Amino acid sequence: MGLLVGSVRPGRFADKVARWFLAEIGRRDDMQTHVIDLSEPALVDELKLTLEPSDAPGDAPALAERIGGLDGFVVVTPEYNHGYPAALKLAIDYVYREWRAKPVGFVSYGGMAGGQRAVEQLRQVFAELHAVTLRDTVSFHMAWEQFDDEGRPNDQDGTAKAAAVLLDQLAWWGLTLREGRAVRPYDG
């Protein structure tokens, strides 16, 4: 399972959310996690997260290989100005076939909407790529008020339950779609 951290801003809140979610995944024995953090220097270089023009898709072979080798994803995304980050859009668009017939879940955060407007936009993008987005999400409304000084959610029981639902769905869809792709490759 891939955990795609979609913010590259310095001082980003994504680190706190991603660390919490990684701990939730760590409670399970049915999935291994591979973090794909868009702020990794190698990905910044590969995606050319600058204003330089690029020839996407297909211009990020290392990212495509990482995405292609995984059976499902959770995207950690903030909501910036009623949308998701440009770096996340770039990373999604640089990879194409590798997203097909794979499940994608979301952990979002932001202000009053908790990142849900970003998630709704991402659902449209992933549908175009023939990925299967999961219905249930985890979202943090007014996120900076939802975590204690140690990086734990204030509502540990509620967030753990929401994470478990998302991860249960991801495990089911990941296995089902992997077996389906093995029996009959998806050409979409």
C-alpha cells in the first residue's frame, strides 16, 4: 500500500497527519506501507517542482515504477483554496497506466471543510485514470486544533475507527483488484 503525501510546503501540517496515519497502518498485519512523499528531494527533481516546462506524462519513470508496484493508495492531502495542491496534481498526471484498476483512499485536512473539497476534485481525476476511489475518508476539520502536542488526534477513538474503516476497504479492494488484474489484465 502506498501512502502518498501530497503537500510540499515548508512547515506543512501533512507530516503530523501522515505520521498519525502510518501509526494506524502499523496496527495492522495485512498490509505493508511504502511512503511516497512528494517533498523527497529525488521526487522534487524528477517532477521538476519548479516553473520549468516538462513533457508529462511519462516524464517521471521512478515515480511510475513506485506507483506501478503497489496495489492501493491513501492520499494525504490538504485543501488549499478549495482544492488540492499543484504538486499532487503534477505527480498524479505524470503517471498514467500505473493507477489503473487500483483503489485510492483519502485522508484530508484543512479548515471548516476538512479537505473534503480537495477530495471531491481528486475523485474526478482518479476516475479519469480508471482508479477506484473509496467512499469513506478520514478528514480533519480545523486540523491544527485536532492534534495534541505529541501529534495524536484529540479524538483518538473516533479517528482510529475512521482509519480502520478506510483501511479495511483499501485491503478488500486492493486484494480484489490485484486478483482481478492477475486473471484478466485491465486495459481500460
